Amino acid sequence: MTDWPFRWAATWLRGCALLMVLISTMALSLPAGGRATAPNRTVLVLHSYHQGYEWTDGQAAGIAQALTAPDRLPVVHYLDWKRFPNLAGLDQLRALIAHRHPKGTIDAILTTDDAALTFALDLRREIYGPVPLIHGGVIGSTARRLTEGEAAVTGVDEAKDIEGTLRMAQAANPNLRRLYILRDHTESGLALDGEIEKLAAAGRIPAGLTRQFLPDLPFAQLEENLATLPVDSAVLLGTYATDRDGLVLPPEQFLDLMSQKSSVPIYGLQDYLLGHGLAGGSLLSGQEHGRALGELAATLLNGAPAADLSADLPAERRSSVVKAMDHQQVERFGLDLSRVGPLDLLVNKPFSFLESYRWLVVTVGIVIVMLACMVLVLAFSLRQRRAAEAALQRSNLALGDSRRELQCRLDELTASQQALRERERRMRLVAEASRDIIWTWEMTADRRVLSGRVEELLGVDAASIDSRAAWFDRIHPEDRERAEEALRRHLAGEVPEYRVEYRVRHRDGNYLWISATGKALFDEEGRPTIMAGSYTDITADKRQQAWLDHMAHFDPLTGLPNRLMLEKHVDGLIAADKAAGNSRPLALLFLDMDNFKVINDSFGHKAGDELLMAVAMRARSAAGDGVFIARLGGDEFVIVVHGAPPGDPAEVAGRLEQGFAAPFLVEGQHFFVTCSVGVARFPWDGRCFDDLLQNADTAMYRAKDSGRGRTCTFTPDMNRKVVERMRLLSRARLAFERGDFALHYQPQVTTADGRVRGFEALARWTDAELGPVSPDRFIPACEDSGLIVPLGLWVLETACTEAMAMAARGIGDVTMSVNMSAVQLAQHDFVPQVLDILARTGLPPHRLELEITESQMIGSLDAAIEKLKELRHAGIQIALDDFGTGYSSLTYLRTLPINTLKLDKAFIDDVHRRPDARNLVASIARIARDLSRTVVAEGVEDEGQWDALSQMGCELIQGYFVSRPLPAGRIDRFMAAWEVRRSSLPNVARADVVVGLSGRTDRSGRPDM
């Protein structure tokens, strides 16, 4: 009896083992989830917003907690409506859901918030019919309006517990007498007033509590008001996202700032603000709301037949709030938590091990005492056992050879068993280590056995796929025929191996790609008896291939189709029309951004890429739905208009022009972008893609030549003009290298005394082959090719040198006016280059005037203004040329750092004949004088114009009435002749001759350098 403790322990262990076996047997005998016969119920869960949005994540977590039964299969989709509120995304999601979950596979639909409810109602009408719809996150009145007349709809209304929060505030501070309500003047903020008034009218506001509204103030003043509130007060926070000045702060950041300054606790109505300075309250919880919604859905699906669920369902209003407080705010304001009652949540409380793990400490103590007792018992039993073993050893010695023989046989049996276990262990290790699913199929019994990664890959137990029909039921319907054909051919002996790729359904409803391989064994009569093989997951390879296909057909920067995809699309449209025997209208719009190269070179490729992405998004929006748009590369886009009336390409171009009117904000800079558009139509302008694209490109260049920001339709004579343009550019480069360009100077005189104020330097070119070339032809070509940069520097340096030469000849203190191109102005080193030329030529800065045009502001207005300010700071004068031909914004006159305003010739032509023209010029001159700007009239051709402009107060005159542009050698002769002539001019007082320099346009008003 000395080993009775061991026998007692062994008996106790055997009893525990028997009990565990009995429990396991009973568990295995029960059907899964206690509902062996109940079918799985698939619930389509639709969230209005995106993952990561706290309200949506809370609802999703609550729904998941409520729908945990194995027979409920939630399928979750996010509409992402807050970040991407566009109908195109909903159409794609609707197509995806319809493809993955056709009619009859969805037992119920569960939605959160307004967008998902509207989307789900459309799904029921278009696909699923009156399946039960359970909605949440929607105010009751809105939910009833959206679901009016709909059957089988119920939900959990979203309601904030203002009364509960106020009662918690009064309980935490019995001396509370004043309630300050903090809200903005948004629709949500004003709605809070209405809810509080309803509570007050129903007598549900705590007695003795007066209400006051904090004024709608800027954030800084609001902080000062909160810091001076009396101690018997509290603040109720509604919506305050935007202050009176329009400054916007996220709710969490706003509450952090206000709570730091507030002298009283701030209570709220939503739990996601807890921990950001909120004292607490009866808070609307996304997770509790989602749990209530999920429980309602589970109740409806819990064994209810489909016929019952199709009937009208009543709306419900379940509590979705939690009573919560912030311990830090409680300590800061001396609030009494004991009077508040039990809380659902207390945050920011200091950690206490004994308080947090009280029962764990007690349990560990009890276990330690029990273990000590067991050690004592085992020590006594061990001593008794050793005595018994000594007596047994003495008796065993007497057994001798018989025991040794028995031991040898036992060793042999043990070794055999170990070898068998080792072989079994190795086979199990091979199956478990394999990254594939290993399968066998006994065909006579139609029994399949799967091992390996079954649950990992498919999310189901291998025992649930124990037959051929069960496996083929999981194959995608589009791939099932191909899989069956491959199996038939192998079993018929047509191919030596079974090998095929297809999609298999996961437990969550998604599909993964697998590569199936196998081989069958045949009996003596040639009949297949058993087959074995493997399933390999190739989903990643398929996705990689799909990604490569996408990269081959779409532009990685903008996400638009590339040239290859464009060509396939256009060829497909042409082929489809030919096959159908009709010829529907088809047009290609070739769009090219004006001056993009200038922006890209001046502000860097990162800014250029961001601008391209913004242009792509705006072009796609302006073109309209159903219009195909692609990016060829650089700043070139192509829009395909198909199947529309002939006038539609022009309408699309008009919408593009309107869409590009607003500036683009990129890296803090405002860019005004225009686009030149060329149109080619099928079949008149080309019978294949290459011809249409080439001719649309040609028409686009014609649009650029016509003044940019225009739309031109291709005509056959444009090809000839393209050749002429290339020839002109080639000759211009050769002319610059040979020094064939020359400068002429047009005088500019004052109307008060007829004195010569200055000269404007104008570039001229006479080519040996082309003859005299107009500046309005060679200047745009030089700008497009980049030749304008070195040509412009040559013009500037030559003009400054001539100005110094005039002064040396005794003409006077002259001023030289030089035109600047948009390409030059956009160069990052433009200002240093100008200052360097002044230093080399010796011309004082105040005697140089740089002329810019309104169109040059189309690029970056902010950057251009900074450069012009830097030039003016150095003493250089700035003139705004061709005023009235561009935007003519009075804002420019106030903000641009200019000295001179030059009126275009179009204002001057009728100034002496038409009163309206005279009044317009007089008004502009008056505004310029008020802004301390000098007015120069260009294109003056007769004495009547001179007389009218003199009387209106136009200070300076330039045009053929004074003189044509002169070569440098004829300036002295002009000065002598003008001195004789000026005394006979009307409204001119005699004075000494003083010479200055400025001017830009010739008689035709053409652009010059």
C-alpha cells in the first residue's frame, strides 16, 4: 500500500482523459454550429465610406462581432464615397457584385450610412429583388424617405443621446448651472439647436440648467472665450469644423486646441472624440451601432424561412451609445465619477496592476498553495516508491535470463513501431511542407481526399470537398467546361497527363487561380481506378501578368490608356463599323498643352508630372462620360468621339476649353494652361489609325500657329503648311548661326511737347530663299524650338549696346525698350542674365524697359510677378504690351509691377471717329493715371488720332505717324527731321529735344522681338 498516491494519481488522470474523450466524441457527433441542416446564409455588407475612417471601422467591427455564426457568410464591400464620390466607381462596383454574387446567392443586404442604402436599393431593383435589407447609420427621417414604398426593409436609426450627456454632466458636477453650446453655422451645427429645443419642450433638460450659445468666432477668439467661462459651467460640443473666417480644422485637432484653453469640461456626443480633450458623455459609438445593426440582421436570419423575410419589416431604434469619461479630464476639473453611475468606458486612467489583474493575482496565489501541497505529497510518495523499487529490483534479479530475453523481444517490437512511426511522420511532413494541395480520387467510390494547404487556400475543411461534384461545384462557371474537358481527355487516354488552369471559389466568395495536375491508374481492362495529383496556387502569377498587361496598355503617370491601347480601340471601332455595314461618325481630337515645356523646365519635372495628372483628370471630366481619352506621351492627349452627330467633336472641344479656364494649383503655384486641339475625322481625313493621328497632329500645329488655345479641323492643305513650317524653322536656325537677323528701332514720342522719349528694338529677318519673313511667322517657330532663348539674349545685348552708342553720339539720355518672350521669362536664370548684359554693356538699369504681354501670364502668374519685382528692384522699367488683347484684367494693373501700359492698335484705329472708342481709351487712361502708370498708344497712323489721344491725356505715341522702324544708321537723320516737324503738331509745346526708347508693334500689329 506504499504506492497508493501513484495509483490514485493514475486513476485520476485516466478519469480526466476518459471525460475529455467523451466530450470530444459528443462534440464531433453534434452538427457544426448546432444547425447541421440549416444552409449557409450569405449577407452582402455595404459600407458607404472607406477602411480607416473611424466611424466606418467601428460599424464594421460591431457587425463582424454580431455575425460570427459559421452559417452566416458576410461579404464586405466599401463604396469609398467620401474620398471618391463619383458614379463611375459605383457602376464598376455594381458590375463586380453582379459578377461574383448573381441573383439567388444573396440572402440579405446590410448597409451603413446613406450612400450604401441608396446603392443597395438600386441593387435590389436591378439584380436581387426584394431580399431583406437592413440599414444603419442613417437618421430616421432620412431612412424613411429613402425606403418609402420598399418591401422587406428595416434598420437601426442613428440617434445622438443629448439628454444622457447632459444628465452625466450634471451628475459629475452637482453645481452645474450653465450650459454653453458650441457649434458652427453649418447645417449639422444648426440641427443641434433644433434637437435641444425639442428636449426642452418635452421637459427633458435637467432642471436648473440654463443654456447659452457661444458665438461663431475665429478659433483664436473662441479659445479666449473658453478660458474665461465660470466654474459652474460646462460646454456641449456639436459641429465646429469651420470658424467665421473660413479656417477648417479636423474635429480631433479642434477639440485638442479648445480643451487645452477651456476653464470648464467639454462634453460631446460621439465616441471618436474621446481621448482628444473630451470630458465624456453618452456618446454615439460606431461599434455599438454596428453591433446593434448586426444583431438585428442575425435575428432576421436566425432560421427564418425566405417567405417570412420577404414580408414588410418594421423599423427599429436601438441604443448605440456608450457612457464614457476621460480620467484625465475628470481629475483636471474635479468631477465626481461616483455620482455618474456605471460607465461603459473610462480612458486615460493610470495603470494599476492589482486593480487591473485582481482576480489573476488571487488565482495565482491559490494555484501556488495547491502546488506546494502537491509537492509535499509527491515528495512523500517518491520516498515510498524508491523503497518499493529497491524491493522490486531485488526480486527482478531472480528472474535472470527470462527477463533479458523478454526485453530483447520488446526492444525489437519497439524498434519496429518506431520505424513505422518514422515513415508515417515523413509522409505527413512531405504533405505539410508542400506549398500545394495534394489530392487522391478513388473513382469507383467517388471518394476524394485532400491534404496540405486546403484550409489556408480555400478557407474550408478538406472533408467538405470529398467528391468530384463537390470540387467541380467550387470551380468558376466560366472555367468549369474547360476543366471537365481536360479531365475527360486524360481519362480517355488522349493526353498522358491531366493539366489545366482555372479559378476556384474561396469561402469568402472570392476566386483564386490554381494549376491542376494529375495522373490516373488503369486496371487490366483499361478503366481508370484511382487518380492523384496536386493543386498549385498561381493567383500571384496571374495578378503579375495582369499588371504587366495593364502597364503595356496604360500610362503609368495618369492612368489613361497609352498609344497602343488607343490604336487598338480606334482600329476596333473602324473594324466593327465595317463588319456592321455602316459608317458611324468617328473623330480624333489631338490635344497639346501650350507652353508646357516652359513650365516643366522652369519648375522641375515633379511639378510638371503633377500638372499633367491634374490636366488628365480635368480633361476626362470635361470630355464627358463615354468618351475615350488617351495619353500619347509628354503633354499630348488624344480624345476619341464615336457614334455622335458630326458637330459633337466641336462640342467636346468647347467643353475642354471651358474646363481649362480655371487655373491649376500645383506646389503652391497657379498655372493658367491652354491647349491647342487638332481634329481629324474618319473617313474624310484618314482611313486608318495612323493617318487619322498624323492628320490630327498636323491640325493641332495649325491651331498653335493660329494663336494657341484654339481648335482646328484638318484640311488637305495643312500638310503643305507643316512642310513650310519645318523649312522656316530650319532656315531660322541657319540665319541665327550666320548672323542674318537685324534690329530696327521705332521711336516713341510724348504728346505734351513732341519730344522723343525712346526707341523700341524690333527683330527683322530677310532670308536669301524666303525673302523678308514677318515676325509673326518666325517668332512662334523660334519659341516652339527653343531658339528664342539665344535669339532674345542677342536682341537684348545688341539693343543695350546701341542705346549706349546713341548717348555717345549726343542724342541724349535714352531708354531702350525690348520685348521679352514667355519662354525667356520662364527661364530660371532670366533675371541674372539681364543684369549681366547691363553690366557688360554699361547701360544704366533705368534706361532699359522690358515689355511683356498679357498672354505671358498664362504660365505661372506667381513666379512671373516675383521675377518682375526683382527686375524693378534693380531699377529696370516694365511695360505691359498689347493691353486689351488678352485677359485685360484690372487685377493685373493693380498687382503686376509695371511702369507703363501700352494700348493695342485695335483701340486706336477709330479713336478720332467713334465716341465709344474715344470714351473707352479715356477711361483706360484715367485708370492708369490713378494707378501711377504711363499710357503708350501703339499704331498711331494719322494726325487725327494724334490730336484725339493728346486731348485724352495719353502721354506717349508710337506708330507710322511718327516713323516706321528704322535701322540704326538712319536714327540720326530721323532725329533731325523730327525736330523740324514736331513744332507743327497740334497740342504740342516747343521744348528741347530729349530722346528715349520704347515700342513694339509695326503697322500690322504683328508680334516682334
